[in-house]
Amino acid sequence: MAGLSATCGQHLVHGSRRGCLGQSQANSEQADIVREKQEFLTDWDREVAELAAICQKRGQDTLAHMPGTN
């Protein structure tokens, strides 16, 4: 779980950077971050399954290499 949390945290930090983004896009991304955090809190299993599907689509077998997800 710690590995998954760290990975999610990295994506959240990366997604929240506003450097060259327009304010509208930054607002949309911030809303997405809030929504994703809420989804992790309310439907953990579904979110882990969603991440597993993304990993598989990118050529990784599973999230098994991430601590706390197996």
C-alpha cells in the first residue's frame, strides 16, 4: 500500500503543477485531483483495479510489483 500511495502521490504532485498551464486547465486538474482522492477513500478496490488496467495497457502485467496491492 505504501508503494501505491507513493506512486499516486507522485502523480498528484505532477498533476498539480501549474507552471505553464492556463488557469482553466489548472482548475480542471485540481478538480480531478480532488475527485480522485475522494474515489480512493470511498472505493479503494475499484481504484486499484483501474490502476491495474492502466498498467496492463502500458505493458506491465499487474500491480503485483507494488507493495500492498497483492
